[in-house]
Amino acid sequence: MTTPKASIARAIRAALLTPEPRAKCFATRKLARAWRRGDLAWDFDVAMPDQPAWPAAPELLPPGQMPKRRKAGSERGRVALWHSLAHIEFVAIDLALDMAGRFGGEMGEEFVSDFLGVAADEAMHFALLARKLESIGSHYGALPAHAGLWEAAHATRHDVAARLAVVPMVLEARGLDVTPATLERVAAAGDHHGAKILERILDDEIRHVGMGTKHFLRCAEMTQTAPESLWQSLVKQHFHGAIKPPFNDSARLAAGLSRDFYAEIAH
């Protein structure tokens, strides 16, 4: 007798509810491989959790309560930088998993494949950054971290177009803007290993923003709405921060995100 396949939704939910960082990375990459091999049934038979499981550390603080960043050249400043980047990538694993599990049933197999691939990339990024932290005598969880990264996902949990507009096309696109300057500072300090990590992350994030933009364009087409107008409307409604320069226009354009989207509402 053939054993029934586990459902894709249950596998994604299980990864989301794995709190320990290394275990979450392992579960995510195992899930992505199982999906590529066809080992999971196309069945969205369970709901995604309102919030993923996270470890006891780092302590999560509201943005206004985060300690001021130390000078980048100091030892504490280096630890704070790499810890902050590791936290962003850790939460990004859950953002991609939730995207696939929450909206995959309505958006289809290509959507699920794309975002499970993103989740596997983010797990790899986190693993690289966690090892980097350990190489400089620290670890993930040693410092408090920003509690607001999941808020955008929770606020857009009922609308795939809004989720795509805000998470890949605002939050991840912002990473395209700020990472090159961070990379230059790290390289100038003689940390060539760290610079290589950031180069890899930047290359992957261009592709991730491109996937989000591609599926957002599908949403606009399905609703027969001009994509730039739809994006601007959803960002104004669901994103409470500022869309502010400087912009890495070349990287954004490589991801399909032209200035026609963001120039009009940039502050």
C-alpha cells in the first residue's frame, strides 16, 4: 500500500512552527527539496499560524526601544551589524514560508515554487550570517532585535497583492538600496569574507524582489488594474513607513521594479 503524501500546507506550517533557528533552516531546506521532488501533495488543508514560532532569544523590542547602533568600526559595532543582518534573514525565512503557505492555493504551483525557493535562500543566508557571528565571538540571540519585521506580513495576511506590494517590493527592495553601502564599508575595513557574504545576499535579493514583482504584475493583470497605480494604492494603505531615497535604481530595475512604481510617492 502506498503511503499518502503529506500536504504542502502541513509541511510549510511545521517549518513555520519550528522555533530553533538552525532547526528552522534545516526544516525549510528539507521542505523545499521535498517540494521539488514531488513528495508533497497539492493540498492546502491547514491554515497558516498568525505568528511563526521564534526562539526565546533574541529579545524582540519595538523600533523606538532598540539601542543605538555602535560605531561601525568598533568590535561591538561589528557584532551589532552582523546580528541585525542575521535577524533580518531569519525573519525573512518565515516571510517567504508564510507567503507560499497562505496564498499558494489561490496563486498556483509556480508561486509556491518561487517562494519556497526564496525561503531556502533565506535559510542559507541566515546560516552564513550565524556562522559569521560565531567567527567574531558572538551568536544569534546575543543582542535584542527589531520586533516590527513581522508586522507587515500580519497586516497583509488577507490580501496577496498587498503582501507582495509591501514585503518584496518595499521591504526587500529597501535591502537593495542599503546593502551596497554596507558592503563597501565592510570591504574597506578589510573584511573580505563578510563582503563576499553580502555580495551573495545582494545577488539573491535582486532575484527575490523580481519574483515578488512578477507575481504582483499577475495580480494587477487579474484585476485589470495598472500595476503602478495598484502598487501605490496598496503601499499607501498598508505601509506606514516612508519610501525614501537614495534608491539603487539599477538593482531595482533588474528586479522589474522601475521608477514608475516608486518615484511619485518617494519622500
